[in-house]
Amino acid sequence: CAHSVGSLSKTNRKTALFDFHRDQGGKMVAFAGWSMPVQYKDSHINSHMHTRQHCSIFDVSHMLQSKVHGRDRVKFIESMIVGDIAELKDNQGTLTLFTNDKGGINDDLIVTKTDQGYLYVVSNAGCADKDSANMKAKLAEFKAAGHNVDLEFLDECLIAVQGPATAKVLQPGLKDDLSKLTFMTSTLTSVFGIQDCRVTRCGYTGEDGVEISVPKSGVVALMERLLANSEVKLAGLGARDSLRLEAGLCLYGNDIDETTSPVEATLVWTIGKRRRQAMDFPGAEIIVPQIKAKTARKRVGLVSTGPPVRQHTPILSPEGKVIGEVTSGCPSPCLKQNVAMGYVDSAYAKNGTPIQVEVRKKAAKAVVTKMPFVLTNYYSGK
């Protein structure tokens, strides 16, 4: 899963909003095989703070959207993931993980159990080829065994509207009462007159927000309608990355990958209780014993002083021994200090543990810190 931001080539795919981004002053970069805006006219920091204080729109149409149909759809998706989809209520979703037989994470994804007789699945752009190949192979296996299941890959846009003003901005364009649409629930509705939109109360910033799956034919009109509100601005990948890091959220390919287990990544909460007991997901015989036994390394949050800490920065003990590596890091616009996450030897994983990071061959002080770094504001309906 390629996640580095790079220069554009002719082979990068474009979302239906490509021309719109350029017209709005978007600076386009290569990301996971797509041409995406890293920022607009505003600075990355202004964009980040605007999302925390008001409302921003992100184009996330590069992500893989799919539907699973058929009587055996829950059994099918559960054969590849760690989550308990059977226990979800109608129109409720959950963050879960595709795992492999070695106990590693193939991708993270959101599965929503809709009341329209299908599961709605959103997974990462950088893993689209791998995920779709795995799903197709599993589909063939299920069909050969006589199961009733079908898979549909969607060709729709996906936009994320994020920030504390989200409900105020969106409610005038919705028949549904947003105060009833709580975190990780979803509805099929029209948004500002654009039909067939799926609105899900979720996001990747730690703020209240929604992701809207919208037909390509209506996406520009929807963006223009949202941007007509003075609370709303466009935001790019730069702000998206610093926002998700402050919220303590993993980026696939950086913080989790095929070699990290859900236990090492402190994502045990994604593994359904029934699934742990049944041990019927890929890699269960490796992952489930780790829950009790502890792992040699663990994903932690860090706050440091000095120069910014980036991916691959070595993490040191107070005595200077290498005990791990940073997987994501940036200066936090909200906290005005460096934040990072990474993996350390489990002996150093307790919050408050003093450690060091090695930046440009010099050691700087750091402290293992509880995530999220910035309080999350997900809407619980309370």
C-alpha cells in the first residue's frame, strides 16, 4: 500500500472532482495512485485549525467503496475480518480490520449494516487492488460452496464534511434529523436535492462529521452548495494527516500493515467478543493468544520537544538504546508541540514513560502519551 505523497505522473487516477480542485486552487500531488489535493490557497495549519473550529470538506473519492449483497453477506464479510457484524443494528457501522493468516493487518475498513439488504464497505485507496482481489477470491470460494452472496464495487464519489459546524451546515439540506444520526450510523437520503446519497456519521479527524457517498453526476453541485456557507472551506491531504494524527488514528501503510497484529497496534477493541471465542477469522490462532500473553512491542503515542519527528525516526530508551521507531509524526497545530505514534518495546509502553527520539543524529526528550492527543468530539446524541 503506497502512501507517500509524490509528484504527479500521467498514470495517476483522477476523482470526478479533479478539475474542481484545480479551479479552487488545489495543489495536486500523487497519493496511493491518485491525483489528490494536498492543500488549497490556505496554509496547511489554517486549514487544520478551520476544521477544528468550523467545518471543512475533503474529497476522499479515491477510497474503495463496495456493497455486499445476498443472504450470506454477513458470514461472507466476517470470514475476512475481526469484527462482529451480525450484532450491529440496522444502519450501524464499525471500524474493523482485514487480517491475514500470519496475524497481520491487510487493511482497515468500515462496514455498515444497512437496512436496504446489503453491507456498505469503505476501505483504503492504497489497498484497493489487494482488497478487491481478496474479496473476489473469497466470493468465488463462497459461491462454489453454495452460499448466497454477491459483491458490487461502486463508482461513486465520497466526500468528508468534518468539524463542529457540520450539523448546522448540513441540516438545511436534509430531511433526516441529524440529531438522531449518531456516530457510526448511516442513512440513505437526498442532500441539498441530490438523490441517492449515503450519509454516515463518521470521519478521520476526531471531530463531529459525516462522509457522504454521492453519485458523480451530483458531486460538483453538492460541493458548491456546501461551500456557499461561510463556515465551510476545502481541505486537503496535509490537514487530513495532521488531524487524524492528533486524533490518534492509524494510517494504513504507516502505522499498521501486514506485519503488525491488531494487539501490537492496540486495536484489540475492533475484535468482536464472539469472534475471539469462535476464533474464526484469519490469523485468529496467532492474534487471540496475544490478547492475554502481551506482545513484545506496542503502538504508543509520543510528545517530544525539539525538531519535528517523522516516520522512521528511531525511538531510544533514556540510556540511548534503540527501543522502537516512529510510524507517523508532525508538529501539532493545536498543541504547539510535536506529536507522533510508533512502536516501542512493551517495557516502555506505559503512559508517562520518559524516552528519547533521535532526530538528525541528536537525541531529543519525549514522553509516551495517551492518545488521542486532542480530545475527540464524536456525536453520541447526548
